[in-house]
Amino acid sequence: MLVSERLKRFLRLVPGKRRFGFYRFLPFFFVLGGAMEWFMINVRFGKETFYDVYRRKQSERQYEAKMEKGE
């Protein structure tokens, strides 16, 4: 109960409850999404970022599709 009461108290601190209702949290989700995107583009694990792996896998799939067609 202690954690849920603290969470409720914290959520009540976010302004705009009467005017926006639940939608007052949308800016936080936009910021969170932007931060995730920045992290996936710029932060490297080893020598690769998420997008490096995505592009490599995509080109491998295209190459395999060409090989199956017999080109």
C-alpha cells in the first residue's frame, strides 16, 4: 500500500487534471519515445547500434530473396 500511495501522490502533482484528464501524461510519453529513439541511434553496444544491426539484417534478407529467385 505504501508504494501505491506514493505513486498516487506523485501522479497528483502533474498539472492539468481538470482540463486534460489522463491525456496530461502525453508529453512524458513523447519525451520517452524521443529518448528511446536517440538511444537506439547513438548508443553503441560493442561496435554496433540498433540501426546498424537493422540495416544489416534488412540487406541480408534482400540478398537471400534475390538468391531464391535465381538472379
